[in-house]
Amino acid sequence: MTKVLRVSAVDRGFAGRQVLKDVSFDVTAGRMTGFVGANGAGKTTTMRIILGVLAPDSGEVTWDGRPLTRADRQAFGYMPEERGLYPKMSVREQVVYLGRLHGLTAAEATRGADDLLARVGLTDRAEDKLETLSLGNQQRAQVAAALVHDPEVLVLDEPFSGLDPMAIDTVVSVLRERARAGASVLFSSHQLDVVERLCDDVVIIADGVIRAAGEREALRRQYARREFELMVDSDLGWLRDRPETRLTDLDGRRAIVELEPGADDQELLRDALARGPVRTFRPVVPTLAEIFREVTTR
């Protein structure tokens, strides 16, 4: 049976201000879950509760159907948004050190560190002090440190911050590899295009409240309007006068149209075919950024 990290009805306040309100979502083993929200939405507080750094005022976090123990959390991989490594230590030395703290032998930690530093492109900088690295390379070292003990659960707070596109692709490849091996991966990011490309599941939080959660493509279908892309070989000006149809974009022989509730999309297709060949006719599904704007501004 697939293991699930489950956050259930979690509330948390600070100094009389409620920052999390009935927060519930699942992170499933073998899947990448993107956790998105504006600054101050509650992402980091939720992650700290998962890791036991903070206690919830109410609610609970379970793993594989039982309350999380300290031993469970010690085996998790965590990457904080604020860099948590030692600037005066060499990259390799501290990744090995953190592997030892998670119970690896010296040989296991060394093998794991060398493998991960190679995977994230830091082999040539392994003996350099962290403080001499660029911010992007420091971020790569943080990723290696979070993964060195091969955790079942990964909690990553803004893992792509400061990375250039090539470095993002490198980190994405490593995280996907871990998910395919069965790890549960929860990561937050402000880069919605990266989240959309990487994640299997999405959790959107605003003002401490979960506004949407579920499988990525299911959410895109759920929040899709009745919009269709139509490409033909002839003029599409007739769409302006078609009943139950709103033309939202027209560019030569390509148009985006929105149908009123109850209007038949197949009738639209038949009308287009009656005027000549139809090259494209397909529903328009929203991007994650569009869903995010819709659910966080309502």
C-alpha cells in the first residue's frame, strides 16, 4: 500500500494571529507535490509543523496512517529556505557530516556525498568552502545535504531559489529520480512554471487556508472555462456574430472562443467545418498561474 504523509485539520496562531486555518492535504509516496502561495501565506509554517520544529495548535500530521514520531522526522530530508549549511566548511565535508548525523557510516556518507555532488554538478567544488560558492551553487549544496541519507520524505522550501535554468533542470532531474524511487516530495516555490512542469500534485494556500489541492491535470480540468482554440484555413470573423459564443482572442485564422453554459461545442465545430477545413479544435486548459490567480483572489 502506498505511503501517505497527511496533514489533517492543522491550525496555528502566533501572538493572537491565526496563520494556519484547518490546513489539510496529502503528500503521496512516489509523487512530487508542489506547495504554492504568496509570501506569508503559511507555507513555511506548515513545513515546520510537518518537521516538528513547530507544534500545531490543533490537528495532526501522520505518516503511513500513524502519528509522526521523532525517529520518523529525523529520517526526513529537509531543505530550509534560509541556507542552513556551515560557510567555513568545505562542501563535501559538511554533506558527509550531515549524512553521519542521519545515521550513515563514514563510508556510506562519503559515497552518498560524492554521488550527489556529482549529480548536482559540484564535484569540482567539493573541497571549496561553502562561502566561496555562488548563491546558486550554495543552493545545489543544500539539495545534496537534504538528500544524502536517501530519505523517504523530502520537504524542500524554495529549492530553486537563485538557480539559473540549467541548474534548475539539474535539481529537477535529481528530485524526479528520488520520487520515481518511491520518496514523497513536498516542495514550495514561487516559480509557478517550474512547479507546473515538475509536480504531480498541487496544493495552493492563501492567508493560511488551502484554496485548492489535488492532481495537477485534474485541477486544470476543474478550473477550465468553456474555452476552445480553433484554427482554420479561412476567415474567422463569423465568430463575432455567432450566438452563445464570446470571442476572446482572434489572430488571423486562429481564435479562442468561450461558449456560454449549455452551448454545444460540437455544434461550433460543425459550423467551422461547414466553412472549410479545421486544423485545430481543442479545449483550452488553464495554466497553474491562472488557477493560482483565480483561487487566491476570490
